[in-house]
Amino acid sequence: MTLLTRQTEAVIQGIQRSRPLDSIGRALTLGFARVVRPGKLKDLVSGTWLGHPLHPLLTDVPIGSWTSAFVLDLLGGEAAQGAADMLIGLGVVSAVPTAVTGLSELADVTEKGERSVGSAHAIGNVTAVALFGMSYALRRRGKRGPGTALSLAGAAVATASAYLGGHLVFRQVVGPSRALDGPLPDWTPVLDAGDLAEGKPKRVTVGGGQIMLYKEGGRTYALINRCSHRGGPLHKGNRWPRPCDLPVASQRVQPGGWIGHPRPRDGATAHL
């Protein structure tokens, strides 16, 4: 591990342990949940209709706009000033829906360390948008020197914030599906049939993966024991087989299918 890596890791660990950041994240997510409840609007900003989280797709627009403006400021000369200004403005405007979808993702986070990093990521992004917004205003007034300096500061903050976003996804696995991938083994004995009580979910392990078994009306259901969005344990649902409230996020699960977030791949449920 290099010195830079050790220093960066120390900063990340400090952010994860930050109680103020966790408190900010909790307040943000509670406020968001009051306005955007599970349903059509939540599905829209979560990307359910797309089958993929919407936030990472939208981030390309402000990042691409601001990066292009930086290149034009650096190499385009006076002839490119108008285009650079337009791109700065486009990035600021497109950052609004990007922030909303990001807040939707943060609202599904339940772990304190993840929420703290998510809060720092959100604060960094808001700061970057403010800097670019002020840069645009100064540019429109003809104050290109200060405007360019503010856009450079915004780019630096956005880069640091993007690092935190990458940490959330690739190190803390916030956002990607946590369902098991690949085929399960062939028929494998895991439990005596008499040990599975009617209406009582039971967790078993098959091939290193967790499966939830559930018996209703003489039929047995086997489901991968994780929700498709946040990895919540299905066997801990408190109302099964009616729509099951998971202990994380706003997910609701029914036998044979999921509603509320991007659906898992076909075959996640088996009727035995």
C-alpha cells in the first residue's frame, strides 16, 4: 500500500466514523422519504422502469459538460468562450435531476458508515454545483478570470466527491444488485420436509449461498435470501406471505416476485 493510498484510506475511515455526517444523511433521507414514497415516483427516480439505477447514468451529463468546458477554457481560446460558458450552465442544470436520483439511492442506505460516506459525497456535489453556478454567473458578467478559477475549484471538489462515489459503489457495494449470480447447484438436500413449518420462513445454505424456504398451502417456495436492490434478508420479513416489509430500504416482496425496485433476473424464485 502506497503512502497516498494509506492517507486516502485514513480519510475515508474518518468519514465513515463521522457521526455528524451520519446525522446529516439521516435527516436528508428522512426528508426525502416523506416526499418520495414507494410507488411510481420512487420507481421513476430509482430507475425501476430502466432496469438499472438512474443516478450513475445521469452523472455523465454534468461531469461531461464541466470536463468539456475545462478543455475549451484551456485550449479553445477566445472563440470557444461562449461554448465553454454554455457547457458550464448545462452542467449546473443537469446536476439537479442527478442530485435527486442520488438522494434516492442514499435514502435506501441503512448502514451508518455507508450513509456517512454518502452524505460527504452529496455535500461535495452540492459544493461543486455552487462553485460552477457562481462561475457561470461571473462568466456572464464578463469576469472570466474569477469565473475560470471558480470552475477549476468546482472541478477539484467534484473529483474528490466522485472518488467517494466510487468508494460507495466498489468498496461498500452500495447500489449494485447483491443477489446471487450464476446457476444454483442441482437438487440438494438441505432440510427434512417435516422441519419446515407452514407459514414460517426458514433460511438454509446451498452451495455457499443463502436460500429462504417458505411453505404455504402445501407448496414450498425457495428464494434467494436477498432482495435485488439492497441485499436485505428475506427471511426476516415481518409479514409473509402477504407483502413483506424488509428490514432495509422501502422494499416489499411477495412470493414469486418483487415490486418497488429493479427486478431480479428470471429464475430467482423456484416453486418446489
